Amino acid sequence: MKVPAYKSEKKRGEVTAFLALIFVLLVGFTGSMMESASLQSAKSYRRADMNCAMESVFAEYQRDMLEEFDLFVLDASYESSDYSEERIFDRLSYYGASGMEQTMKRVQLLTDYNGAALEDQIAKYMKSKYGLSSLNPFDEDEDVWKERADEAEESVKIEDRVNEELAGILSENEQELPTENNPLPNMQRLASTPLTELVMPEGKEVSDASVTSDTLVSGRPLQRGYGDFSDKAKQESLSKMLLDEYLLGHFDTAVEEDGADGTLKYEMEYLLAGKNSDRENLNAVLKRLLMLRFAPNYAFLQQDAAKQAEAQSLALTLCSLIALPVASEAVAQALLLAWALGESVMDLRSLMKGGKVPLVKSTETWQLSLAGLMTLGTEDDHGEGVDAEEGLDYKGYLRGLLLLENKTNLILRTEDLIELCMRNEKGLTWFRADHCVYRMEVASTVRLRRGITYTFNTYYTYQ
């Protein structure tokens, strides 16, 4: 059957309209895809600009910090003594992030969270240096030094108990020990004498350098960062042993002092004692070392029959002169304790002149005679301390003390020393540790076209 012409024309018109509609839709879809691609391309370009600018800004790290302490930080004051995020934004703009509105979303400074950024960087540096996948392999050494510290405390208690017992016997019998050929009065006198006067090598003066606590990082109000970065990076764990090795490798001791005027010269001693002067710090550390040596020295005397017999003989002689033989045992123990303490003074002399002292003494490595206690610390005292072939040097004993020190205290005092070094030794008087940026995240808003804005975040941290 033949289709009427008008119906055929109508059908062709419908097809043409449908195709035209499809074409319009395709053109619209293609246009929207091109517009979307154009916008995404513009966003990608701006992101790339910001990433490049951020990397360039962090490439302006403080070079003296890297050379001296192997630390990467961005000085946000830009040598002006004034922390300013605006200066960071200006540098971002200079490096290609212009035409954007910048807002600091979060920032972490070197001193935030008790120096968490410093600890993180030290952990990364020590991992890189030693290639360790685990940073906690030295727990046994820490336990050993804790045991030695406990033994030192116990020895002090024994000394107090013996002295109290002897004083009680003498008081009860209204007697006093003779002073002639008796080393105990001299040792009592030395107890109030600063150790620096007893153990420093001849010709070496004790540093009188000091600082004011309210000018230090640990003693003044600090610039604070803000925001939590736990979603971006995990805090590196740092064992005490590797922290201690970092400190020993970057700071001087009283044996090898090398500080500028106005700076604490006994840096390791400050880390351990935290006092405001070199003299106070050294005395505090020497006192702790004296106690660490006192315990093993006294233990050796308890096992040496010849030295015990010598002490008992002198004790019996002294007690016979006052007709009080009942006190001879207490006097003998007091002499052994004094002898151990005197030997410990000689050990410190060995350490302070750069020698080694064995952890456990033998007859061959014992230095001080019982008669030598009479002249110890007097004008007739010429003992310099002997260097043992085997043993630990001064740094070795400091390593033990570091293991016993609280890690947070060490980190805070490390920041103090870093700032002092940068200001006084490097001459960067404007430097402040709490102006040093470790990581930050910036929110950037950019206007694309036709009123379209795009906001994105850029994060960067030193690795």
C-alpha cells in the first residue's frame, strides 16, 4: 500500500528534529566536557605552581642548622627576630604561587609538643646514619646502668648507717677518735669541697660561663604552632640510646670544651644537669660520677682481704688510743668507705685528664693507698690519676648517665644549646628555635574564571 506524501514528510521532519536534538545534546556535552577539562587543567596548573613554590620555600632551610646539627628547619623570621607567616606567603608568591589567597591551616615549629619535631628529625638522621630499622635495641645497657645507680644509692645508705653507728658509739662513751694518722677528719673536710677543686687537671681552669634561664627555650614563653599532623605523618620513635649517641656526637664535654664567649662550654654537662652555669653543671655531673664509682670501689674493698686487714689494723690502733676497742669494727668500715670515696676522687681525676677508668677495679688498677687519704686534697696531694688500658673514658661514663636521664628533659635542653650555639658561636643573634618551621599545611584559594573559585591544601615537611 502506498504511503501518502504528507505522512512521509511528517516522519522525515520528526527524524530531523530528533537528530537535531541529539546533535545539540552532543555539542552541549562536548562543550561541558571541554569546560570541565579546562577547569581541571587550570586547577592542576595552580596545584603544580603551589607545590613548586612550597618546595622552593622549604629549600631555603637554615644552612647553619644543617651544618652544625644535621637538622632541616625553615626560619620563619627570615633573620628578623620576628616570626611571620606573611613572610612565608610572600616567598610562596615569589616562587610562583601568586594570584592566590593563602591561609595557614596548620604549622608545627621545632619546639612544639616538647620538641617532638626535633626528636622526629634526630630519629630520621640516626636511622639514615646507622641504617637501623629498629631504634630500640639497647634496653639491656639501660638496665645495667640503672642497676649501677641503685647500687650507688645503696652504698650511700650504708655510709650513712656506718657513720651514724660510729657517732653513736663515740657519743655514748664520750670519746673522740684521735686526729693523728686518722684520715677520716680529712675526708669529712673534703665532703664540703666542690669536686671541681679536687679533680680538675693542673693548669686547667673551670669555666665561669653562665646563662640566664628566662632567655632560654626551656625558660621563656614560646611562639606556638597549631594543628595536629597525626593524619599526615607518624612520629618517628627514637630510642634513648640513639638520642644519646646523637648528643655525644654534636655537643662538647668539659674534657673537650670548645665554646665561644657567652656560651656554655660544658654542653653535655648542661644536658645532664640543666643548671645555669658551667661550674654548677660540672659539679653536679661529677657528683653523680663519684657515686657511680663509689659503689664498685667499695664492693672491691669488701672482697680484698689485704686492704680490709690494713683498714682493720688502723682502726684497732685508733680505738686503742682511746681505749675503746668496741668501736674498731665501725671505724674499720668507716675507713673502707672513706677509702672507696677517695679512690673515686682519683678515678675522676683520671677521667678529667682524658684517661680511662675500669668499671670494676682490680689490685693492679687500684690507685690510692690508705695513707694517701691523709693528704688527699691538700698541698701535699700530687696524685693525678692513672689511665687504665681498659675501661671507659669520660664520654663513656656520660653515656651511662644519659641513659638514666629523662628523654623529654634532654630534648628541651638540646633546644637550649642549639639556640645558644646559633646565637653566640655562629653570630646569628636573631635566631630563635621557636621560629623554626618543621612542617606546615597551607590552604590556597584561587579564582579561575567567571566567578569560579578553587580551594585546595598543600602540605610539606622535611623528610
